[in-house]
Amino acid sequence: MNAAALPQDLLDRARELGSATLHEAAGKLGALPSVIKPLRPDWRIAAPVFTVAGPPRDNLWLHRAIYAAPAGAVLLHACGADAQAGYWGGIMANASRAVGLAGFVTEGGVRDSQELCALDWPVFAANVCIRGTTKRSDGAGSLGASLLIGDVLVQAGDLLVGDADGVVVLPRAEAQRFVEAGMRREADERSIVERLGRGERTLDIYRLPGA
């Protein structure tokens, strides 16, 4: 998977549109579990995914992923949805920045939260947890393989977009189409806001049944 497979102008537009708009524009697809949020609410990310899976409460596969992922990718980590450990911290974030990765998203927990926030490098997690992890050489895991996060099947190279509202992952082959649909949706919403300012009602605009 080459991070350049998703053009920079597409990533820029996706970042501006945000997770909720793109989730709706894609037909309500791709939303990761809602507990996964950025450590800082101002963080936004749009990048191709590099997938990594490892055993619950073990982070050896994450160390491997840092050096296997292409520059510009965001690591997406599956751990059996066990968030009662800090799989990721300051050392790993600094290592990832050094090799040019775009961010980290996990269904697990992270620690060193103040250090991570000060780095200004996007980290999304289900939890903040001080509990340490093991590094088992015999632990089953994978790099670049398909992952199921919540009810979303993710492939390496898919488009991940995250912000304060949450995280959405869209299939790479459909990313351009969904971003264009998101741009049309955003334009429609701007028009609706103007109509509301002129005194129209949401009930009428959306043709909703009244009380």
C-alpha cells in the first residue's frame, strides 16, 4: 500500500469536510465505534490507513507497524476492543513522527496523555489507561491485513477521517466519490442555513410531519 494512492488534494478536502459529513455522504457507512475520540478536540486527520492487529494488552505489533507503514499513513490498531491498557504513549508517538506517519487510531487505550497532547500529532483512542502492556514474541497479529473495527471492515489504503465527532473509514475505491458527495452535502447545508436565517422552518425545508 502506497500512501500516495490517495491524492493530497483529496485528503485536504476530506479533512475540511469532517467525519460526520463524510459518514452521511457515504450513505451512513464507515463510522468506527463512538468511544474512539481524539485526545484533543481540535485535532483533525485525513490519511490512508495502515492496519495493525495485536493481542489484547500487548503492543509488540504496534512497534513493528511504526516501521512497516508508509510515510503519510495513519496507523489503525485492533486489539480485541480491550481498552483497559495503554497500548500507546509518548515514545511510540515520537518514533512515528520521526518516520513521517500521520497519526494513530486505536480501539484500545493510550497513556502519557499530556505528553501526547503537547506533541500536536493526532492520537485517537477509546480510553486513557495507565495499565501497561506485554511484548510477547509469540502473540498473534498482523500488519496491513483487513480489520474489523466495530462493524466496519477496513483495508489498508482506505481513507480514514477523524475529528472531535469521531472517526470514519471509507473504501479507497469510493473515496473520491464520497468526498464529492460530501462537498455537495455541505453546499446544501449552507443553503439551508441561509433559508433558516430568512425565517423558514426545518419542518418545512425537510418536509417533516408536524405535531
